[in-house]
Amino acid sequence: MNVMAPTRPTELRGYHVRLTAGPAAAAEARGQVRAAILAWKAPVDADAAVLLTSELVTNAIKHTPSETVTLGIRCARDRLRVDVHDMSPSPPVVTTAPADAEAGRGLVLIADLSAEWGSYRTPMGKVVYFTLAFEPDRTGPAT
């Protein structure tokens, strides 16, 4: 008997959502990421994805003078990628916070839990992103 493993589609799935900067933005972003993961059946740790998304959106709102940030969610091949676009040209800075600090460890958390993370400048500010690799024992996104 020949058993073939299901193939993962190579097509790109994605969308962008504009978020109003404010207390509800991180919660809205978490909901958008969780909904995308469920809709696309992306084989990633949804809890890690929403936690990291919350960190990026919170940082963007805290350190950016703009009224909105844009959340980008993409899924292709073997990765989920989340981008947060803001109006600040300043790159994110990883800081060393004491173990009992209530803030300052978000980027360290992103670096530890993601497959990849980084930032790049845009004409209107910057993008900070992370990726999560698909878990090998789960099926890929539905076509």
C-alpha cells in the first residue's frame, strides 16, 4: 500500500487590517491572527502567534505617534508571517530588562518564540515582523 503525505499548497494567502491606535488595537490584532490561522488551517501554535502579535502591536502603538498601525498576516509554503506597519522610522531595540520588570522583554520573547523576526524601513515608517514555521506533524492550509 502506498501512502502519500499531503502536500502543502504553495499559494500565498494574506491580508492587511488597519487598526486604530489605542487600548483595543492589540486585542483586535490577536483576534485577526487567530481567525486567519483557523480559516487557513495553518499548522502553527496559535497561542504563540497571538502573543507575539500582541507584543508587536503594543510596541507600535507605544512608540509611534500615528493614529493607526497596519497589521499584515500572510501564510505561504511553510510559514505564517505577521507584519506590523507603523509611522516611526526608528528600528526596534532589544533591551535587557530585569527578571521582575513588568515591561521591556517583548522583543526578546519574539526572538525566542519565532522562527525569524526583523524590521525594515518603508517610505512611511517601518515594518516589524515575525514568522512561525509550520509544525511538522500537522497538515497544511486548506486549498
